[in-house]
Amino acid sequence: MASAVTLRCKKVLVNPLLQRKQMVIEILHPGRPNVPKAELREKLGKLFKQNDLKSVFVYGLRTTFGGGKSTGFALVYNNQKAATKYEPAYRLRRNGFDIPQRYDTGRKQRKERKNRLKKFF
């Protein structure tokens, strides 16, 4: 079957201070352009016996020229509490956590408003 995906974990490092396992992942996917991160999270969750998929993070995926192989980085946290403590907010939002945005306007708009207020006084 052409849609079979093989997942290899390289350079696996157990990090007890951050309560996670971190690794470089190599994905072999012949006949497919790429593999969704949700599918990779499921496979990594099964591989590392992690039932909670919200504590599995996959990012930095690069597909090699010609296709069929991708590499990336993965973090498997022991629990959600550790993930929310150590992961950046943007990655938590990508993974489905409900983290509010810091600002509702853009940086340039905030700066222009600040400078307009300085002229006013």
C-alpha cells in the first residue's frame, strides 16, 4: 500500500527537568506529498504510550526534495501541566489549548497610537 507511513525517532533525549522526551523524527511517506501533524501526533502517542495527545508536540517539519521523506522535531510531555508550563503560547494554541492572544491589535498600530497620544499632550 502506497499510503503507509513509517516513523523513526532519532536522537531521543529524556529531559526530566522539563518533564518531556525530545527527539528528531524522520517520516518516510512514499507516494504521499506529506503527512498531517495530527496523524504524526497519534503515532507518537502510541509509540511513547501517551494517551493524552495534547501533550505531544510536532513542529519544524521539512520535506526533502523529491518527496517521500520528511524530518522534524517532536516533544512528548509527561502531562498537560508540564506542557503549559514550558511550551510557548503559540505552540500551545496550535496544539488545541485555549490560550488568549496577548494583544488584539498589531504592533505597528500600537506604536502609532502611542506616538499620536504623545503629540496630544
